[in-house]
Amino acid sequence: MRALAAFVRATLIGGILFLLPIVVLVIVLGKAQELARRIVAPLASRIAMKSMAGISTGTLLAIGLLVLLCLLVGLFARTRLAPKIVEWLESGFLYNIPGYDFFKGISESLMGYETGHNYPVVLARIEEAWQIGFLMERLESGHYAVFVPGAPNVWSGSVYLMTEERFQRVDISRIEAVKCLRRLGLGANGLLGKRMGGRTVLSSGYRCEV
């Protein structure tokens, strides 16, 4: 019963963490479009054509305003002031959110941006099996912090503190690893078929749930 309760709890939390950013994005976009429609309403009322391709003129103007705003924000992001503002927000608030730094790096990689976030993909030896993970940092004790995500929900998992003999680095990108986990291992042969090593487990590791 305890194992079942733990599974249900972990699955429920994983589902919430997976849906939360999607729900937030939908809410933010909905509120932004509503606000944009209010701003462009006076202009839309003066345009004779009330719709185009079944879409109201107000909605089209609102979408155009949001696109223009995004372009302006994108231009501002290229200035010297923007990184300072982002750094202030991250250091003061965002880095207090569990996993923010790691998942920010994953999101940036998905969008094709190369950043300074470097979390190499590893194969971690957990009991009698290898699991895809990410090398987070090296401890002064000589152990390494390795994050092993869940599948298909990669936004939650476990952190293992292990010695170097318990894992091996693999030359694949974080995005390839994430896609493989989301597909429940489909494509693993092409990614890891010739990279699986035969290291012997020499020491034990420690784990904490996240």
C-alpha cells in the first residue's frame, strides 16, 4: 500500500508540475489578448470591415498589437539594460524556484539558444539498471549530484549523490535525452546503443526526492 500511495503521490505531483506552466501560459495569453482587445477597441470600431476570414477585426488588431509588443520586447532584450534586469529577477526570486536553473537551460536549448548552462547527459547506475540523467555538480567530498528525471514527465525525478564510478557521460545533447524520456525510451537504440559501457559498481550512492 505504501508503494502504491507513493506512486500515486509522485504521479499526481508530476502531472501538476507538467500542467502548471501550460495553464499559466494559457491564462497569461488569454489575459494579454483581452487587454489588447480593450486597447484597440476604439480603433476597431472605426474600421468599416468588421471581420476577415471569419476573425473579427478587433481580434486581428489585438493579435497584431501583441506581436508588435513581442518584437519591441525582443529589441529591448538586446540592450545592455535587459540582462541586468533579468539577473536581478533571477537572483531575487526565480532561482528560489526548485529546478529553475536546470529547466531554464532545457527550455533555452529547445528554442535553439546556446547558453552557459552545462549539465552533461550521463548514464547513472541505479541498482541493476542504467538510467538517463544529468550531471549537476561536483561536491567537495568527491561525490557528484546527478539528477535522474522521470518518464514521460521529465520535470520531476530524483537527485542521487554518487561517486564517479556510478555513472558515465554520453555524447548526446540534453534535448535528445529529454525526447527519449518523453517517448518512454523509444529511440534509445539510436542514441545509446553503441554507448552503453560496462562499468562495475564500486560504491553506493545516496538519493533524495525532488
